[in-house]
Amino acid sequence: MRLLVIGTGSIGERHLRCFQTLGRCDSIAFCETRDEQRGIIAERYGIPDSMAFASLDAALEQGEYEAAVIATPAPTHIPMAKRLVGLGVHLMLEKPVSLSLDGVDALAQLVEEKAVTVAVGYVHRGHPAMIAAKAALDSGRFGRPLQFRVSSGQAFAVLRPAYRDVYFAKPEMGGGAINDMITHLYNVGDWMVGSIERIVTDAAHQILDGVTVEDTVHSMTRQGSGVMGSYALNLYQQPNELVMTVVCEGGTVQVEYAKKRWSWMTEPGGEWNHEPVEVPDRDTMYLRQNEAFLNAIEGSEAVLCSLNEGIRTLRVNLASHQSASEGQWVAIGQ
Ligand SMILES: NC(=O)c1ccc[n+]([C@@H]2O[C@H](COP(=O)([O-])OP(=O)(O)OC[C@H]3O[C@@H](n4cnc5c(N)ncnc54)[C@H](O)[C@@H]3O)[C@@H](O)[C@H]2O)c1
């Protein structure tokens, strides 16, 4: 397995490290347009100059790869993905799939023709508490889901100090909390309790210094099988938290990242049953995601988020933006 990581900023570096940790690739090359960053990554991860390229063109001229990670900003995703899939390369494609639907169907068709594996980087599907909660919900032991709620926030300026200087500051590059952050939650909700069918969103810039993109998002949804959903996110609260609650006919399930657990309750006004999970560090969910990707290439497991599921979340992102600007419910297109 020869792997190429394209773009080694924040998430590309994490992918590179996680694939090194998994130890299942014969070689890992990368391309990074910024000279200084390329030097830092090569040195930090012991990658020889001959495998550290300044462009995708150079990487493709000088090497052959079975798989690639696309970890560059969103506007590059579709053109790069088409090029690589055309060469028969399996892809770990970072989220969001794109910022519009242009070229998306053509990519999906090419992926079918070339029979390559494509995973989209909606990584919360790799969080141990999410995996356990999903398995419990799917088992039917709590009955039919009725309500889905998720609330998340973090001190983005502290956790991602470069935010003003990277794509996050520019909507046309995939910036703002809808395309960058709450999209992860839409993807989790869609997976957990059924497809998001319509959405209404309120979004605004409240306080995040040096940018004008939205830092606060509230969405309500209607989802498959009649589930009512609500999603809330900000990028400035002090606690770094994600709390998800799924209320079903016969029980309530909750995931709390900060407490590294999922919990359930089946008696009205009863006690929570806490189920701790192992989350040694932030790489944990990326390791699971990337392991599933390698297994999918070998045919032993499915990717955690398929291209079609990633495209469905792209449609939700687009509808959410439309709703935020028009102030009304928007149906998710097919
Ligand atoms: N799944 C996740 O948890 C997660 C987290 C952060 C970002 N992302 C997504 O990953 C993508 C990248 O985000 P990031 O935070 O790493 O951004 P970033 O700006 O930190 O890094 C992007 C890197 O790509 C490089 N680059 C740009 N164009 C290139 C090209 N043509 N060839 C080679 N290198 C190129 C840039 O120099 C930069 O180093 C975005 O789509 C973002 O939404 C996903």
C-alpha cells in the first residue's frame, strides 16, 4: 500500500501521523505547497525529501499510489478527487465533499466505474461513544427514535489559533461554522436516526475575533421516520463539549465526549446507566476511521462514511445556508 497525503496543514498532518501509527502502509508520501510546512512535516515524521512533494503534479509524476488522502481546502476536493479516481486511486476525502453540487454526480459515477473505495472524513462516526450508541439504537432495545438533540461548542480561537489565516475565514474556501463544524453534527444525526429531509437554520457571527463568518448555528430538522432534530453549535464557549441525546419510545441515549461515555435510561425519572469508553486522545477516532478505510480497500469492512453519505451531508449544508439566508424551512434536494 503506497499512500499519498495531499495537503499537510492541520488535518493532513493528523492523517499522516495516524496512517504511520497504523503501520499498514508500505510507504507514505505527501505533497504540500508551502515550503516551510513541507520541511517541518518531512522532518517531524521522518519522510525523505524524495517523498515530500511541492505539488500534486510532482507527486504523480514521480510516484504511483494505491490510496490518497485529500486534506486541502474544500474547493480543491472535487477536481483532485476526479483526477485521482481517474487513475484508480482509493480516496480518503476530507469533508465537506464540496461547496456546491457541481461535478459531484460525475465524481460518484466515476467512482462506480473505477470501482475504487472512497471514504469521506466525517470522523465522529469513529468516536467510540458514537459507535456504541449507534449499535444500541440499531439493536432496537430502546424502540423507535422520536427526538434527536445535539449541542457542541469549543474555544476555537485557542484550539485553532491560525483560524484567521486559513480557509476558515473565507466562505468561498469552505469557511464558517456551517461548512466547517456543524456539518459534522448533521452527518452524525443523519447516520444515527435517519436522513435529514428538511432543515431550518439561524446562523450569525457573534464574537469570534478577526472574521465575519458565522460562529454560531442553530438548526432544526425533520428526519427519516419522523424524527425531530435540533442542532446547536458555537465556536467560543469555554468547555470543549459535544453532548448528543436521542430520545426513543422506550429509552433515552446520551453521548458525552467530555465525560468519555455514553449513557442510557429506560425508567421515567430513573437513573442514568453510564457506559465508559476508551478515548486515549484526539487521534482515536481518526485511527478508527482510517483503519476502516484500509479494511474497506481490502474488502473486510465498509468505510465509516461513504461518498454518497458525504454528498447527502453536502446537500444538508447547502440547504442550511439557504435557510439561514432566507429565514425559512428548506427541503433537502435528492
Ligand atoms: N475531519 C476533520 O476533523 C477535519 C478537521 C479539520 C479540517 N478538515 C477539513 O480538511 C480540509 C483541510 O483543512 P485544514 O484544517 O487541514 O486546513 P489547513 O489550511 O490547515 O491545511 C490545508 C493544507 O493544504 C495545503 N494545500 C493547499 N492547496 C494545496 C495543493 N493544491 N496541493 C498540496 N497542498 C495544498 C495548504 O498549504 C495547507 O497546508 C478542509 O476541507 C477542512 O474542512 C476536517
